Amino acid sequence: MQPKGQQLIGQEAFVATGAPIQAVNPATGERLEPVYPSAGSAEFDRACELAELASADFRTSSPQQRAAFLDTIADQIEALGDELIQRGMLESGLPRARLEGERGRTCGQLRLFASVVRDGEWLDVRIDPALPERKPLPRVDLRQQHIALGPVVVFGASNFPLAFSVAGGDTASALAAGCPVIVKAHAAHPGTSELVGLAVQAAARQCDMPEGVFSLLFGSGNEIGQALVSDPRIKAVGFT
């Protein structure tokens, strides 16, 4: 699998038409193909729309479904094999051992959150049964549990192309909680980001997740990031 300079919105993958960004090999100064044209307002709006539409279904998905999704993301990232490491080395200048360790950390985080989701304690479910005979007034059945806020934006970090990026801890925790995620990729490692994004997209398809559960946008400057964090459909932001 080779990066193609694509935006990933739901289950779509396409090349946008905005101002381009391009990774640079820090060891040689070489510009790396492909070029990533920036997402525009239409792409941004489509990602937010799909995330909002997915939110209700994903919020009510079972712990088993979400845990399987997280485990499958980890499997798909590992299935990328050495190609992911090679691209990460080119874009970041980091040595092989560091990136292999970071890939292990990334997949470990995903599987850890999967185990937490399956356990279910984080929901903090409380049930107080009804007391119809209580005096002077009866009490109705009272129930409490944590529910997902809604779509979350995650910004990739410059210095961790895997563990704090497209499928890093912020993304894993948001998906574990039942929140759709839109990732704004970091311009320093777009090819690495696209490969991981394709792995998340494949996992969503394999696990029959709602289409808008994950999107990945690329953009030069601050326009896309500012639009995402100010959009009322976005309920939280994660970044390092």
C-alpha cells in the first residue's frame, strides 16, 4: 500500500484541490511524494456532517462492538508491515527501533482501551430501583451512566507520528467512549498519517461501523483547524 495524497472522509478517499503540503525528509532535505492538496470547506463540512450523523448510532454501540473495532484497528496497523516504518523513517528522520517501538505503543494503547471498554466499569452505571410505597411520596426508578459527548477533533503531533497521531491515545480514547473522530493530520508526516488512516478506515468497514465514525483531513495553514474547533457539531478537541 502506497500513500496517494488522499483525504479520507467516512469510507471515501479522494484527492482535494486546495493549497498543497508536502513532507520533507529531514535527513536530506528531499521533498517526498505524494503532494497533499488541502481540504476545503466542502470536505470539512462533509466530515463534520458524517460525524454528527454517526454520533447517535456509535454512542449506543455495544462495548463488544467498540472493543472489536479498536482491536481491529491495531490489527490493520500491524498488517501495514514494514512499509509504515519505512515511510515514518523518511518523513521523521527517526530511527527504525524508535518507530517500531512507537508502533507497538500505538497498538498497545488501542488494545488497552478495548479491554477497558469490555470491562464496562468506566460507564459508572448506577440503578436505584423505584420505591412505589415510599412515604410521603413514591420514588421513580433512577438510572445513571456516562454517555459520549459527540464528534471529537484530534490534531496529530509533530514529534510522535504514530502514538500521538492518527490512531494515537486521543483517538483511541475518543473511539472507546463512543465519539466519532475527525483527525487533522500533521504536515510533517502526511504519508505516515494516510497509511494509518487507511488502516482505521478498513477497520471501520470490517466492523460495520457508521460511515462517519472516522475521517482524516490534510490542510496547509490554520484554516481547517480553526474551522473544526469552532464548528458547533464538534464537542471536544484532543491534541499534544
